[in-house]
Amino acid sequence: SHGRRLTPMTRSICIIDGHPDPDPDHLVHALCDAYAEGAEATDHTVSRIRVADFDMPFLNSEKEFAMPPPEPVLSERQKIANADHLVIAFPLWMGGMPAKLKAFFEQAARAEFFLKTGESDHEWPERMMKGKSARIIVTMGMPDLVYRFGMDAGALKALERGVLGLSGFKPMHHTIIGGVGALTPSKVESWFEFMKEIGGQAV
């Protein structure tokens, strides 16, 4: 190929920016921008969902769960349906994902969006996201090793084994960025470069 890079198959990527604060200074927003930049530079198509941009009601009952969600979630979740690859980025708050992001997933899951119940109780639900891959990016103040081993990476496993795994996302990759308060400008820049790189590969 004389050094010419073979372009990988272009993919449709949906990036969920799970930071509930719209303040542009947050690292999560910048990481999502860097991923999108890398993806678009290699001709992948990118759609974005920013949970900071809309009010998110909490799900209160099983009856509600059986019905489609209200707008804007109804339109926003279509971006997930249309994508080949899902990226979810969020800060770790109190050991888990922010409540607003969790509320978005609960609303998006309504009316069998992620899992379609079988005809009988014995039948395995249909995985509605089969054929899609996912990447989870988590930022936190604590060192990543403490999170991985001391806290057993709970929020990450809850997503991977829960809604993403059950609904058929595969393969799933994750990136844990610890000690964010102590990151030097050059370290932050290297994380942005890494985001651009994996964005370009749509992984």
C-alpha cells in the first residue's frame, strides 16, 4: 500500500456526554469533543446527546416504563438506535454515574427500547442493540487504581453487565481517567490525543 493508510469502514457514532453541568470547562465535555474531532477527521458520522441540555424527569412506575418516553428523550434516543457505536462519558459522583445520566437511561429504556420482553416468562428478552459496540469513559478525582481494585469499578461494571451487556452491545471497551484534579496540562493533552485516536478508529 506504499504507506497509504487503508481507511477503516466508516461508522455512525453516538456520543453521550453524561456530565449534568453545562459549564464548558469540565473535562468530560472536552474529552467528548476530542473523540468527535478524531471521528469526523476520518469520515465517521457523529451524533451527540448532552444530558446537561435538557430537564430529565425521574421514572416513577412500571406503568410509565411500559410507555414511550416524553420528548426530548424520544428523539434523542433515536440517535442511539441509528448508531453502530455508542460512547458514554461521565464523571464518577459518589461512586456511581450522575443521577441525571441514570435518569436518561431509565427514560430511554422505556417501551422496550433496549430489551424486548419475550412472549412468555421463560423466553429470553430480545437484545435490541445487537450489532453495536460501546466505549465507556469515566473521569474521577481518586486514582484509577483505587477505583479499579478498591471499589471494584462498580459504576462501570453496572453499565457493562447491566443495560449495555443485556441489550447486546459487543465489544465493550472502557477508559478510566483518575486523579483529574492533579492532571498536568501535558497529561490532559495526551488524553485528548488518545481520544482523537480512538475516535478515528471508532472504538
